[in-house]
Amino acid sequence: MTDNINKQDIYTRITNQIVAALETGVKPWTQPWNAAHAAGHVSRPLRHNGQPYAGINVLTLWCSAMERHYAAPIWMTFKQAIELGGHVRKGEKGSPVVYANTILRTEEGENGEDEERAIPFLKAYTVFNVEQVEGLPAHYYALAEAEPNPDRRIARAESFFDATGFDIRHGGDSAFYVPSLDYIQMPPFEAFRDAQSYYATLAHESTHATRHESRLDRDFGRKRFGDEGYAREELVAELGAAFLCADLGLRLEDREDHASYLASWLKVLKDDKRAIFTAAAHAQRAVDFLHNAASRIMPRR
């Protein structure tokens, strides 16, 4: 049982899904996975075996969870549900995910000899949330225990950001990254309404810091505040913060200062159906960089 999702351009389908959420004023990477499930109050979408999804699949499944009010972050194919002893309820609609691969094509080269060329492509398939599936083992439906007090410093998050080795300075009332001097400026911890907000903001600025030429050397041609390059970099930082917060079990909520970006993001996404895929890929690379930097001191969970 699958949706006939390959007949429609998957870039268009997923971009339209994100655009529809943004047009209602909702960023699908800020809230829908903060749910009372044993897999984590905050989590990336997970495969049936607990392996987290990455990149664009994180966004499309968060978006589906938001639209349909799923608390569980676990997804599986129709066949996997059967193999686990369950079954997808009749009439349930699946959600699209994609995987990237390459095909080899033999072509005649400039010297007249045959050459193999790798051509990248995306293939789509359908998954279902465990709340659409009946008869699975009990742990797929288990609820979470109560959260600890959110106003204390969170040891794991503290250790993670310390381990990145970034120059993080505190003071003032604004959070930002200064590329020319390569440092992150943060308001004092006590200035935030809770610990989760502090670390979510730090995750956003840390994603920005990965753009430095000594790291990922990311450049969208940004020249001034509010231009398209600025909007694309801010989108990468937003998604990077969402991915990283999910990895660290932190809640990510809307920041009031980012509401003004919605219009510019919508323009970028409507003008380029692959923009959200590109942003998600850059965000995933940024988060992988941060995890690799931090792994020198602490293991990734």
C-alpha cells in the first residue's frame, strides 16, 4: 500500500507542504515534535528501528506531525508495520520521505571513448506514523515521564556547546554571530525566560558560526540585511537549530524576532522549489559539523 507519490514532482510536493504551513504563520520546525512520548519530549522523526531521519525528511515528517497532531515521533512503511505484527488502519494516508542515490550512465566522452557518469536522483516512498498503525508492540505507544525543571542549566547541553570550542561571549540584550571576528554573542543565561530558550538560541547562532571560511565556508551571496542571501542563511540557521535541539532533547519555540523572515522565506521557496531541500542539506551538514566537533569530548547519544 503506497501513495502514488512518484508521479508528482517530489520537490514540488514537499515545498508546497512547507509553504502551506508558513502561509498560516506557522514554522513546522518549532513545535510539533514536543510531545509526551517515551521516545522523547523532543525528537527528530525516527524510523521503526530508532534511527533518526536527516535533512529534508525531518522537515516533511515534522510538518505531517503538526498537520495531523501526532505525539509519537516514530514512522514506518506499510511493510515494516506488518513485519512488526501490526497493520496500518484502513483509510490512513501516508507521508512522503525521500532518499538520495545515483545511477551510472555510460556516455561518449570528448575523446570518443565511453565514460561512466554518476547522475544523482531522489526517490520517494511512503511512511506512516505509529499512531496510524494498530497491533504494534507496546513500546511504540509508550508515553514519557514528566520533564525535569526547565529553569536549571542543562548539563548535557552545557557540555555540548562547550565542546564545540566556539568563542561564546555573554552580555547585552541581543544574540548574534560576528563572522569577521568569529565569535557568538549571547545575552546572559538569566535574561532568558527558561533554559530551553537559552540553548535553542545558542543552537541557532552556533549553526551560523559553521558558515565561517575555516569551517563549512557557506556563502549564499548575502550582501545586506534582508536580501535573498540573508534569508537563505537565516533559514539554514533556523533548521540547524531545530535539528540540533531535537538531537539534544531541547524544546524549540518561535522567536519573535524571526517572524519578519516569513515573507522572505516564502518568496525564496516559491521562486525555487529546491530551496528547502538545499537549506535542509546545509543545516544537516552544519549539525553534523557541530556533533563532530563536540564528539572530541562527549559521545553523541
